[in-house]
Amino acid sequence: MRVFHELTKRTGIHGEPHPVRRTRADELRLIGKHVTGLAMRNPFLAGGSADSLVVPHPRKPGGVEIYTDRLRTLLGSSALVLDSGVNGMPLPRSTNLDFFTSAAGAVRSRIVDERSQKVADALEALTGVKVPIAALVAREVPKHLRLRALYRSLLKRRGIKTVYVVVAYFHQHIVGAARDLGIRVVELQHGAISPFHLGYSYPGRPVVADQPDELWCFGSYWTDVAELPAGMTTAVAGAPFIEPLPDAGRAAKEPQRVVFLSQGTIGPKLFEFAGSLADARPEYEIVFRLHPSEHASDYSARSGVRISSGRDESTLALLASAGYQVGVATTALFEGMVLGCRTVVAQLPGHEYLLRVVERGDAVLADSPAALADLLPSAPICEDSSSYYAPDNLAALVKG
């Protein structure tokens, strides 16, 4: 995934997916949090027994981590919650190993691995883009091995029987440690999956090291949309966090409101679509919704386009009030379908994620800003969104 992000960024196809902006003061505060966490949130020092380890998603809108919220309630005190505080406040009563994570990456190998350099050379020959794979390997492999050994020690010490993790492909040291010990690993879906997502798609289903045993999905659509690694099974857990949405969706719609759902990778290009629609169809109310990783200062004011952020209103409330939504590959498009929005996919890098949805007739594809104005009135409403977000089945899976 890191090589992919570097490649798409250096080619200019994508921007930063989730840019992190830290001042010197932020960095000093982070060091303080690490030291405090070492003393106050150290899972080696936490009391009580734990059958399960839960590793939530780092993003917590309004202080709520939606992907494991219901799971943590079901598991109760039997779960050890390991929540990083690097990019925000950790969950209450959670633990973390942030100090060790930062320390493990501070020392890197000075030896350039010849195999990784050959891979870098081959990739450059294929794409014309130089990606520092050897430097990534020199940093990430020693870090992985140190953290893997640390987590093996933690899992054994706490007697963990099941690891529940969100975004497993960025926690392979935890997954690998569990697999070393024969501990079951379950990944909870956190976003859109497609044949083009390098965290999940392995054509031919080869054996891949350090992968979860199971992937619990929002709905049946996600269970076969990509070829998972050999041995990984799927189950439909539902999406408890999405169930209140149909009620919100019955709120009064503004039929001429069009919400553009931005992402850091394609935000400026999608903003061109929004501006073009505002110029061509002034009767529409255009709202450009920023991704949580973006800032309003990233964009210049554009007549007819209102920029919206999480500080102003929630994404779900905004979609509940909208007649239309336009995006590229964000999971929020599926939430908008539940809320009755007519859906348009902008043909920008990453739109391939939604091609199957377009083929199913739940969205329409706009291949240019100019085409959007003509396509918008004919955009479809998803008549049955249950295959994307099924009723809550989490309790049954946890008990089973």
C-alpha cells in the first residue's frame, strides 16, 4: 500500500490520501502523549484478564469509532482495546503502545537490500517513476520485526484468544504476531473494497503472509467483490452504525441540493466538477463536502459552491438532506444510497472502485465536468441498499 501511494502520488494521479499536518508544537505534544501513554495506557501494566484484543480505526468523528463501537459493547470487559493516540485522542479506558511504535521506527537498517533495489529498478522501467522501495524496506522491515516480537509478548501475557482489527493491512505486525501464536484474527470492514484495492485484492487467491483469518463485511456485496488471499473467509456482520440512517433519510429532502464528496487523492479535480456544475446549472445548490483529512484552506472560493466541513455539519445529515451526491470512490457514496440520494460517479482516478455499482444500475458515470450537468437529472436512486449494508448480525458472529 505504501508503494502504491508513493507511485500514484509521484505520477500526479493522486494526491496524499490522508495528509497529516503537524507543527513543531504538535510534535512536542505528541512526544508528551507517548511518555504519558507509556505510564498510564500501557497494556502490559493494565489489570484484569482479556479474551480479545480490539484494534479500532484511528478516525473518530465526534469521538465515536463507528466500526468497533458495537463490538466493544458486546465484548465488554473481556476485551483489551488498543487504540493509538498518534492522530487524535485515544478511546476512553483504551491502552496503546505508541511509544514503542515510534521507537521501533526510529532505528533503520543502513544496508540496502539488493532484491528491493531490483524491484525499484523494475518498477521504474515499467512506469518511468522512481519509488524509493529500498529505503521503505530498510525502514519498515526492521520496524515490523521489532513490533511483531513485542506484540507476541503482549498476546501471550494477556492470554488473548481472538484479535479483532480494523485496517489489517496497516497492522500486519499485530496480525503476524497473532498468526505466529495460532490466534484467530478477524478484520472488520471499514470502507469500500474493490478489485483495485491493494489491501484486499489478490487475483487468483494466492497464499499471502500475515493476513486475517476472517473478514466481516457490511453486506453481501462486499464478500465477493475482490479475490481475497487464500484461506481468508468472509461473513456478513451488517453495519450497526448505519441502521439509524433510514430514519434520518426521511427528513425533508432538498431536491436541488448536490453534495460532492471529496477525498484527499482527487479533491482538486472533483472541485472542478463542482464548479462546472455551478456555472452550468445555477438552479442547483452545490455543496462540496471535505474529507476529514482536508482543510477549507486547500481550496479557493468558487461562486455557487459552498464548502462544508465536519465542523459545520455531519456528512450523514448533509446527505440525508440532499437530492444528489457526486463522488469517486468514497464509502460515503454507499451511505448516501441508503439515504435516498441519486448517485453520480465522477470519472476520475479511482472511479473503477464503483464500476460494479454503475453496472448494477445504482449509479451513473460522468466522464467529464461538462457531461455531469446533462446526466444529473437521470441519476438513479438505489432501490435496495441491503446488499451494501445488511441488518446487524454482529452478536451472532461474536457468539458463534
